[in-house]
Amino acid sequence: MARWLLNVALLSGKELRSLMRDVTLIALIVFAFTLAIYTVAKGVKAEVSNASIAILDGDHSELSRDLRQAIRPPYFRTPVDITRAEVARGLDQGKYIFVLEIPPRFEADVLAGRAPSLQLLVDATAMTQAGLGTSDLLEILQTQVLDFLHLSGIASSLSNRLVLRLQYNPNGESSWFTSVMQVVTDITVLAIILVGAAVIRERERGTIEHLLVMPVRASEIAIAKIIANGLVILLAGLLSVWLVAGRGLGVPLAGSASLFTFGTFLYLFSVTSLGMWLATLAPSMPQFGLLAVPVYAISYLLSGAATPVQSMPAALQAIVPFMPTTQFVAFSQAILYRGAGLSAVWPQLAGICVSGGLFLALALARFRLMLERQS
């Protein structure tokens, strides 16, 4: 065992030196965990931002003016007054996402308790802005009408108002979510790429024959590649979470750094084993890329980083808990967002360990077979 550990350590050092000489991969790692995280967090917004809106005001009352003033940046652009003839053309040309029509005598009907209706036309081709913006607009309009009734002395006769309190992300900042989930995504894809490239690079350069004449085992070579590449991604991922997301983007990281590090280490052990297994199935780097891309894409889409697992079909909800990416996304969200402890995340850690053991067994079996064919 001592000799096995020594060989793994020496081979891991060789892998690290080989990786450090690969300028392209190092540049990819630095970019993926710095500029890519910041760009995605700032450029991809899930909340409503600068949505265009026009108002067809048929009332011209104090209440209609209050409704107009309540709709303001940064969520919505300053409302534009239009005529009825401009409504259809503005929506068809994509000039406005929302058109709000305030009917004549709207304020008088509200004060008289007649429950008048506002008409909101929405260009639903802008799916995210339309869906979330409609909810935001309805809340703004309802709040403004209730405030108007309160000033008019009528609100006391209405039912109690609902006060909404959001936990963990009270302002609904999408960058808090997208930045951390992008780090998780980069950890997954780069772990697969690095270890796969390490295996195929040895084979394409012919250096695998040098290893075959050395007194080392296949398991020592495989574990060394997994450990070396996994440690590089572990260090880059942790620095990205705490410096880029935490310090640079101001994401409040609530959980234990040591527990997140431990879980990330286990996950990297699992996903690098998956990458090695895929590399043993592909004879060249282009074919490895074609094999890895669909595997990564499916695991990402079903991980819960893009859409919640609860919104998936029932059949998929029964399958995705067995995927290590899904377990790691749930683990990361629980630790970093909600400050969960080990008692809350041990099922995810157990699932990652089981999948890691399975992928490692497959990778070692295929790696031994590949070496036997090379010899």
C-alpha cells in the first residue's frame, strides 16, 4: 500500500506538471472561473429588467397618473403614451412588451366600488419578461390602487393586505443564483474535459507506452490522473465561489466553507471518474468531445441548475436523484444559500459517493483494458 501511494503521488506530480505546460487548458480554466462567471451573472437576468411598456390612458385622472408613476426603472422603462391606433402596430413590431389600457371613468368607478377592469396586452414572445413582468405589473397596480383607496378613506373596509417576505434572496437578484450555478456548471464540464484530455493526450503522443514499461499499475495511473486534475478544478472552483461570486458579485455565502469543500472534493472524484471512463471509450479527442457534450448537456439540464427538479415530469423526477450533478446542485444550494449543515445534506453526499464508486469501477475496468490493448 505504501508503494501504491508513493507511485500515485509521483504520477500525480507528473500530471500536474503536464497540465501546467498546457497554456490553452490553463487559459480555459482561468477564463471559465473568472470572466465567464461574472459575464453570465451580469448578462443573463431572470428577473424583469428595462421592459418596454406603453399606456393607453382613457381616464386622465389622479389615479391613472399614480399608476403611471408607479411603473418606473429599473424593472420597467418609463411608460410611453400611445393612441389606440398605435397599439397593434407597436406590439407587432416588438416595440412594446406591455400595453396597459386604463378605461374612462376608472377612478370614479373605483371610488364607487364598481370593480372596473384594466386591460393589459402582453407580447408573450418575450417569454421571461412577459411572464414575470405580468406578475410584477399586477402587484404594482394592485398596490397603487389600495394606496389610493387608503388615502381616500375606503381601504379600511377592504380585506387585509398580503405582505410578501422572501427568504435567502429578498430582492430577487438573479446574479446570486446564476453566478454560483455557473461555478457548479464549470466544475462539471472542466473536470470531464481535463481528465479526458489527460488520458487521450497520453495516447495520442505515444507516452502511454512509456508508462507501460514502468513498474506501475493501471489503477495507479488512473487514480493519479483523477487526483491531479480534480485538485486543480477544486482549487479553481473554490477560489471562484469565494472571490468572484462572494467578493466580486456580492453573493452572501451562508454555509460552511469546509463542508462545501469536502462535498466538492467528493463530487470531483465522481465526475472525473466519469470523464476518464468516457475517454477510454473514445479513440481521439474530437470523438471524446462528441461523446462528452451530450452527456454534459443532459446532466446539466436535469441537474436543477437550469430548471427546478420539481417542475420536471414525474418519470424524470424518479431518475434524476441518481445523477451526481443533481445531487451536487442540491448540495451546493443547501450549503451556500441556506447555510445547511451536515445533517441536511448527508443524503446528497451519500448519493455522490455511490455514483463516484460506480464511475470509478467502470473507468478502472476500461482503463486496464485500454492499456492491455496498447501493450
